[in-house]
Amino acid sequence: MKKIAMISILVLTLVLLSSGCTRLPASVETGVRPSEYTGKLSAEEMRKENESLKDELDSAKKELEKLEKDYLNLAKNNEAIISQLQEAESRLDIVVSDDIPDFKSEGTDKNSIISYLNDSISSLDDSYRKIEIIQSTDNKILFLTTGYGEKFSQVFTWTIGEDKPSLIEGASFEKSGKWQWLLQDKLITIDSGSGDKKIIDVQNSEVAGEFKAKGEMYLLPDTSTVLIQNPENNVFSLYDFGASSDQELKLDSKNKYTSFRVDDDAITFEGTYQDQGIEYKVLATINIEEMKEAYSIKNIDETGANENMDTIESEDTLDTQNDNPEGKTV
């Protein structure tokens, strides 16, 4: 009996000891006891959690892209505003400047330059200063300013692709002067208003010749020679601005002609004068090709645009007219 009791006590002791050995201390890492541990996530739960995190990441990326796009648009708008302010300041300078204004455009294509000049022209509506566009091509724009600097008018050329124009040296004249085409799209005549005249070569953007003349002038076809009248003695002459040479026309009563007209292939000179109370009319007609031959005037294609032409003065008199009321046609 005692033996059975001892065995029972031993078994009970072993059970109690065994039960005490299975208790674990609290986790050092998490502080969670085994009884409180919920267990590992299943594969499906982990997939769902990953998808949720991916969605959050994609949303964050989209928000970041939107912020970046908004920033770029804002920067672009700021650049546009700065550009507009700069052009506004430039146009303001054009209005208030006493000297030649500093033209400058952000856009360098043809349409942008024309738009810039037109906006500047609009800014000058109530000003004595003016801007006039003379010619617009695919390569450059020719324009004129009036009311600036020591000279009232100045011709500029603006090459497409450049952000500002260049003034044509010497192409300036007083307010009383004017300009007109001598040869459409190729040559311009500047009249200072005081007898000084200049010819602008549009293609080369330069002053091709300077001389004194009164009234109208005429460019002989296919040449660099113009028919002009000397303002001091009223004598007509042929001025070659390519060679800077001048030949006086050999006309009887040469200083009595006051005007001329061109009819087809001939030039007619007219004038009147008084002698002993009697008024006389003089008239002379000269064939243009015969004039060119007599004064050795060559066509541009024979000499080249920039080559000096031979201007040997002819000894022949084209007009043998006497001073009489009827005059004589040659």
C-alpha cells in the first residue's frame, strides 16, 4: 500500500514539474505571449495587403506626376509672363525713347516679328513717333522709324531668326523727307527734303548711292543709272550709283528744261523760258536705248551688279534743237 502511495506521489510530482517547464517567458522582441499571438497571415491575406500597398504607391505616383505637371505649367506661365513684361517694357521704351529705340523680340520667326512690330505701332498711335513696315519677305523685314534721334527717320532691316534688327548705316533722313520705291522690292529712294537723295539696295541692306537732285528721277531699265536734275543749275544728267559717276546730258537749252515724262521707250523733256518779254517753250524727245548707247550705259547683267560700269562720255549731241517757240523733237 505504501508502495502504491509512493508511486502516486512520484507521478504527481513529475506531472507538476512537466507542467512548469512548458511555460515560456514573455517575448523579448515583441512582448507578446504565445497565448496572445494571432498567428501568421495566410497567403491570400498577404496578397491583398500587397495589392493595397501597390494601390497606395500608384496613387502617390499619380499625385507626384500631377504636382510635377502643375509645376512645369506654372514655370511655363511664369516664363510667358516674364516674356510679355519684357516686350511691354520694350514697347514702352519705344514710346518714350528720345534716341533710336532698342527693338528686341523673344519670337524670331516672321509672324512673331511682324506681330511685335504691329504691337509697337499700336503703342505709338498717340505719339509723333511712328513705325512703318516697308517690306516683308521670308528672309527679312524692312521697316522705318520716324521721330527718333538726331535724324527723324531711320530704315531698319530685321533678318528672320534674329532677335533684334539692324539699322542700315546712312539710311536716315529728316522729318520733311520721304521714301518711295525706285524699283519695286529692289531699290528705294530716300528724299531728305532738301535736295539730298539716297538709294537703298534692299537685297544687300545698304545705301547704294548718294547725290543731290530735285524733283522726280527715273531709273533706266536694267541699269544702275538714274536720270536726275541738278538742283543748282537745273541741268539733267545720268548718275550711275553703281560706279558713282555722273554724265551731263548734252541738250541745247539744257538749263531751260524743268520736267520730263517717260512714254514707252522714249523720254520727253519740257520747259519754258522768257526772252525780251516773250515766253518760249522747249521740247526734246530721246529714245531710251539710243541714250544708253550714246552714253555707254551698260545693263547690269553685262557688268554685274557690283562692278563699276564704263561711263565714257559721248561726243555726240542728242539734241540739236535751237531756242525757238516750237522747239524740236529729236
